[in-house]
Amino acid sequence: MSEEKLRTEEFKVNGEQLLEKIKELIAEGNIRRVRILNDDDRTLIDIPLTVGVVGVLLLPQLAAIGAIAALVGKCTILVDRQETE
């Protein structure tokens, strides 16, 4: 029986890099949750990702991330990844 563990990774990016980095992380797979924080560590958006959520289902979230990217200078991306043992 495999046990699911989550590992959190942190990435500091500027607004222009935000959307591209999110797309890259989602393409890598095994992502369970993405949070974007501003410079004051306040959550701007929190996106839970379930297994198999891709493509059209992510379009509204990606549009919101694009809008955030236009407004922020620097931000932090927190990613919860699934690890199986």
C-alpha cells in the first residue's frame, strides 16, 4: 500500500515569469495545490489541483493568474507536490 505525502516547494518570481512558471509546474505533474503570495505573504490565489485536471478545466485559473501577473511586481509560488512511497 502506498502512502501519499505532500512536499511544499517555494519559487520566487516576478510578474512576467508567473504564468509561464505555473504552466511549467503543472506540466511536470504530481501537483496537488498552487498558492500565489504577494510580497506581504498574503495569498492572492489558491488553486487545488486534483488528479486529471488539465486543459480546458484550468483556463479560468490561468486567466486569473495572468491578471495577477499584470498587477504584481514580485511574488512567491508555493507548490504542494505528491510523493508516493
